[in-house]
Amino acid sequence: IDPRLGLAFSSNGDGTVTVVGSDPSGRYSVVETVATRRRARSLALDASTHRLYLPTASFAPPPAPTAAQPNPRGAPCETPEMKNIRLAHFYLGVFFAPLLLFFALSGTLQVFKLHESYKQAPGSQGDWIAWFGQFHKEQAWIPPKAASARPAPPPATPKAAEKSLYAQPMKWLVAFMGAALMLTTLLGLYIAFNYPRRRKGFAIALGAGIVVPLALMAL
């Protein structure tokens, strides 16, 4: 409602705005029907300029009707900038997914210091968890430091030390975060794979995301 002009406005969603005004006798009637874009429903009035604003999107032409969808609707048009952003997000996500999985796994294993458990075996050169942890920290296959040839003296209170390690809620939160990161990465790959038109690009990006890190590891 514009009280200064004595007009009321109604957005109809069908591409029109109805303007209603009153005459000196107090009777209301339609003054004008203004054309707008289809599906423009929300309406805002700038009382200082008496301008109406109706936000809406640009829609592509609807597809041909089918038995399953007799009244199809056109999808919102995508700007070139947004399309490029979505493509960059798609291919960057697929390319870096293998590295994300590796570093999320190796980081999660370090939360409870599993990469140091091999040191309990005298002379051990480190298991695969230790090697993963070393690569996580150094980004290179540097051998873990060999465990001492002599067995380390047992701690004074081994049960208390173990309890203190696994009884920290923050450690469990970080561990769950790493697991959630791996799960969401796998789900993202599944979603990306289900774009039929981008399946070839998906395979190339995923393959490159595996081959490139392996090639860099070998340098």
C-alpha cells in the first residue's frame, strides 16, 4: 500500500501487478494492470520514490510435455559466471578428492597417536600407519625413525595414560570430523559421477587426481 498516492498493489505471480485505487466516494476499483515477469510474487515498495520491486529469476523455456510431467516448468536460467563457478567447483572437487581422502585418513589416525604405536616393538622400522603419518607431516616418503633396539621402560601408570588419551572429548570430535570428511568426499564423488554429461570429465579429473600426486611422490 502506498498511503501517499492512495494506491494498493497486488502481485499475482502470472506476470501482472494489479493496482487498486479509491475514488472520492470511497469506492475501490482497479486502476491499472501492470505487466511484470512471470512468477514474480514478492513485492516491495519504496515509499520515497513510489517504485515497486518484484524479484524473480529468468527461466528457460519449459521442455516438451510428457505423460509423467504433463505441465513441465522451465528451470531458472544460469548466468555464465555461475556456470563457470559450478564447473570449477565440480572439477576441483573431483581432482582433489583422492588427496582429501588420504590426508583425512592419515590425520585421523594421528589423533590417538596410532602412528607412534610401532615404537613399542624394539627395532621396528614403522608400519603403514607410521609411513602415512610421516607423509602427512612431510609430504614426502621419509622413513619413520626406527624404534629403539631396547624395549622402552613401561610407564609408571600405563592404564592411566591410556585412559587420559582416549578420554578427551576433543580428540573424539576431531576423529569424527576426519571420518565425516572422508564420508562427504565419497558422497561428493558419487554425486559427481551421476552427472551423465560430465562422466568423461569426471573420469579424467579423478584419474589426474590420482596420477599427479603419485608422480610427484616419485620425484
